[in-house]
Amino acid sequence: MYKNRKVICFIPARGGSKGLPRKNILTIAGKPLIAYSINTAKKVKYIDKIFVSTEDEEIKRISHEYGAEVIDRPTELASDTASFLDVVKHMISVIPETKNAVIVLFWVTTPIRKIEHIERCIELFDENIDCVVSVMEAKIRPSWLLIQKGNLLQFWQKGIPEPNRQQQKETFFYMNGSVVVTSSDFLEKQKDVIIGDKMKGYLMDEKHSLDIDTKFDFDLCKLIIESSKI
């Protein structure tokens, strides 16, 4: 873990959403969705400041209400085609505290993360790696994926043999979109993506990896939160 560096939490939250309109402020158990990320960040012992980046006036108001500072996102960075890296770089450029800081990125749509998940990710981050990412174990293997070719399906990776005993010992993971821990200096040097080749992973279970993209995801998340009183 880095010593003597500020830890800044970034929460990007634009107003638009095609799959589930206004999803960042939909209400679960009496609180808007974004409030869950802000409230969790406030309880993490390492985080010094919390910033929400948005162009949306209602999200700005809610973010202030729950104790986050707000960065006004330019309209061109709030479109469906805007680069997430550009959004993060904009936040770094307008916040003086981010110089030489550890950056913790939250996605609003994964609200069931726990305090210990974030703290452990921060503890795993050091000067020898580019970032720490939260992950979930994949249920399927790459060799089982199918793609559409015309009116037929074919294996995504042709020529991959059936899993043998050695392959069956391998475990595959995917980023669950809950937490990324990196540094401002690393992000400033990036050209395309927010992650690097030198990554550590923090494994989370299926429940805490739930990402809201559709109405079904939202209903499931609402059921879990309201039944467990998170």
C-alpha cells in the first residue's frame, strides 16, 4: 500500500442512460442509487475525499446532499460515445488534490460492494503495479463462447481443443466494475484504457458483483438490498 499519498474517490455519474433511463438516481429502500456508493466511500478509512463527476443538475444536488463534492462534467464528456478515460482525466485536471494521489474509481451501478472490499483493494495497491481491479470468477470458459456468423453460430475462438484436465485447473476472471484502484500519474499517461498490464485482482462473490444494466438487474438489486437492509 502507498504511504503518504492522498486517496481520492471518483464516482462518474452522467444523467443519460439508454438501457435503464435515469438509473443512477433510481430509488432503492428510500435512497437514490448513487447514495450507496457515496455512503460506502465515506466509511472507508483510507479515502480522503469523494468527488462525483456529472453534467446532470439532479445528480449534482443529490451528490451534495449525501456529502460528495461535485465536478461539473462538460457536455461532450456526457454522451454515449464519450471515453471513460477522458472523463477521469478531466476530473484529475480540475482537482488539485489529485496530484500524486491514489485514485479509487467507483461505478454507481455496483452498489452492493462492502467497505472491506474497497479497503482491501487499496491495501493491495503499491508502486510495483498499475492498478488493482475487483473481479468475479467467470462461469464460462473462452473456448465455450459462441458468436453469430450470418444465420449460424460458431465458436468465438476456433481451434481451441476441448478442455483437458490441465485446462480444467485454470480459473478465468472478469472485471466486475465495482472497484478500480490506481494512481493519478498512471492515468494521465494512459491513451486508451484506465487499466494497465500490471494488475492485481480482488475476488468478489456474485452477490457483491451485481451490476445494474437492465430493469431485471435493478429489480434483483432492489430485492437484495431491501431484504438485507444494506
